[in-house]
Amino acid sequence: MAKRTLPKRLYKYRSFSNLTLGMLVEDTVYFADPSTFNDPLDTEPALDTDISAEALEAILSQMIEARTEAEMSAAAKTIRYRGPKTLDHIARQSRRAAERLLADIRYNATNPDYEMDDPEHFLLGQYVQEELLRRYDKGVFSLAERANCPLMWSHYGDQHRGLCLGYSIPDAATGDIQKIRYGGGRLVQASDVATMLTGDVEARHRVDEAVLLKKAKPWAYEREWRLIGPRGELDSPLELEEVVFGMRCPSAVVYAVVQALANRDRPVRFFEIHEQWGRFLLVKRTVDTNELQASLPRRNRSFDHIFDDLTDIDPTSAQAGDHGAD
């Protein structure tokens, strides 16, 4: 994979919601399904069929057998089927599934509607690509290098009404964090897939990078890093260090978040985004929590009792009242 020099902090931009508050107080992160990303080309590489049809058949057969065997083994475990007969049955069915698919591909390749020299080679490549992407069932927690990027605040921070969470990366998590590469093509080499299936680590790294860690160049402003893990909400492997509030973030939200994290056993620092006067630049400034807590929470009627014992009456008001009674 690409050479990495981890930043001191990585940031997650978010709108404020119950889910965000839950992430903060429960110290969790959400690994998203890549199919939900706003860029449909993200994690969707194309296979470069740089090997023969026979080699593609071997790859596809191996991948189909492995997937079918895993699915049937999970089903057998659920219904408590075990033993040599079960394993042998699973192996036979997995081989048959691969043979049936290859036979279908050979038959479909004879369709005269395919206006190409080698339709079988093309179809094999399409099925290998599909099987390859099925293997990447991981989730992604996306992070950025900066907390002061105007575009990130607009696109992911609810137009400055949200917040940005700053994390440090413990040693145990460094192997799961990878930097995005921008630009270039979306191709993954079939030869690398073949070598990867034999256990070649370098080939696996190249395939992983092509599938998970490449984006179009216009996305480079994000300076994205990705934490890869099982899909869904999990305990955070990162260390929450900062909460940065957007320029339009309501003071009530700032107060609620500060209060929610007040008793955390590892203190969090709070910042807010400000403009640089006369420039299109943003800066972080420390939140004055003492001032915040002096003004909030507020009770609008808290001063009403001050006037309870007051006997002075405005003569003008009294005369106006008398005049109105005549």
C-alpha cells in the first residue's frame, strides 16, 4: 500500500443528531457500507483481464468454490450438521456450483449479439470482478486531515451547524488506517487477483489499494484517511481528543456536548471555528466553557420575583388606567 505518515490528528465531520451524541458519550464509531457513499465510483474498480481465459476460469472457479463453501458451512453450523460426510457434501456442492457457472458462461459466450472477438474472455472477467467485490464486505470510517476545511464543513458538517471530532491514533489501530490515493485509473489487474489467491501479500496489498483506497482527483480536497473494519457501529479503536464546533453550531448544542463529556475519564478539548477577518480561511479557537456555563442553562422567568415586593406605581400608567375606566 501507499507509504503512510500518520497525522497527529484525524477528523470526522458530522451533523449534530441523537446518533452523533450517542457516538460521543458511548465512544463508538460507525463503519459505513461503501455502497452508500456519495461517489458511485468509490470502491468500484474495473478488472483488467491481463491473463488468458483459462487463467480467468481457474480464478473464478476458486472464488466460487470458496464462497459457496463458506455459505454452506455457515448454514450447516446453524442446523448443527457436522462430520466428514457434511464436509464432503459441501466440497462436492461447491465444485458443482463453480462448474455450472463456467458452463453457463461458455454457453452465453456463443450468443451472436456479442459484437467482440472473445466474448468468453469478457464474460469471465465480469464474473471475476463481481466475485472480487463480494469479498470486500468491510465497512469504512472516513476521516480527514484538517478541521478547518471550508468545503468539508459545507459538505459534511451540516453547513457549519454541525461539529468535527478529532481523534488520535493509538498504536493498535495504525495498521487499520490507510490513506486515500487520488487520481489515476480504476483498474485492478487480474494477474494480481490470481497471485493474491495463492497467498502473495504484496499482490493482496495492490488489490486492496485498488478496491478500497483510490478516488477521483477532484475529491483530493478531503485529504481522506480510512479506518477499515466490520460494518456497523463498534467501540472506537481511536482516542477522542477534540470536539470542534462549526460557525453556525447553536450554543445549546455546544453546551449539551460540553456537559455530556464533562465527566469523561480522559478529558476532551473543545474548539469552535472562526473566520479569519478579510480572508476565506478558518481557524480553531478554544471554547470558553466557563462563560458558556455561566450563561446556560437559562430560565427566562428567573428575574420575575425581583419585582414582587415593589410598591412604586408609574403615575402616568395609573392615570392612563383611570382615564380608560371613565
